[in-house]
Amino acid sequence: MKNPKKRFSRLYDKYVEKIYRFVLLKVESQEVAEDLTSQVFTKAWDKFRIPDNPNRNKIKNPTAYIYQIARAEIANHHRQKSKFQLISTELGQIVDSQPNLEEKQQIQAEIKDLRSSLTKLNDDYQNVIIWRYLDDFSYKKIAEIMEKPEGTIRVMVHRALKELKEKMSI
């Protein structure tokens, strides 16, 4: 069996930014996103590090496992805070090769509108859009994460995009 520390380290390096971005789009601040991302990987590490853990070898799809933990942590966070889906309107600097002020403002307004519209979608629709278009996951990988048939995911992505377009044109 592979060294669990090395295996987990590779998993962490591969997914920490994606998990953070996924969480950030679903919570109210960067600090909360950082805390939840840390909790996700702490829980995953607990599964990997315990030598006599009978479930350690049963993780057939680490990607799906990490995202399932993230989804659970986000849900727990919202339950504990008794808040509904909020996304911070703080936008980081948009790095572009010398865009003028007007272009920057336009891009930031569009991102704000997109993020705002995304929060109006149901949780599953938000997830599939993030995974498909931000994380560039295949339909198959999303299906594994959500434990649904691939065809269902294709339909879900199509419907999520249609609903997002409707919300943005209001």
C-alpha cells in the first residue's frame, strides 16, 4: 500500500485551490472559506492517517470524497449560522494586461452580476456549474461526486445554465 502521507499530500496539492474556490462561492467571506477548506482537508486526513481505519482503503474516488466532505461542511456551516446562501460581493483584483478603468469596472460588474445570479440557483445547480466551468470537471467526474448517472448530470448542467441565463437577464 502507498504511504498515506504522500498520497494525501498529492491529493491536497491537487485539490486545495479548487475546494477553496468551491467553498468561497458558497459562503459569505474569505475567512469562512479558508476555515471550511481547512476543515475539509482535516477530515479527509483523519480518514487517510489512521492506520487501522477499515474505511481508509475503501475510498475508491478521492475527488468525489473530498467534494462530498466540502458539501457537508458548507451545509453544516449554513445550518449553524442559520443563514441562507450568501456570496461575498468582495471581488479580488482582476489581473489583465493594462485594462483601463472603465474595462475593469465593466468586468467587475459582470462578475458581481454572475455571482449574485449564481446564488439564486439551487445548490445542485450551483455545484454543477462550478465543477463544470470553473473546475473543468467532466460530466463523468461530476456524476461520481454527486452519485448520479452521467446523463442526469448533463441535463442538470443544461438546466442550470438556462436558469442562470434567465436570472442574469432580469
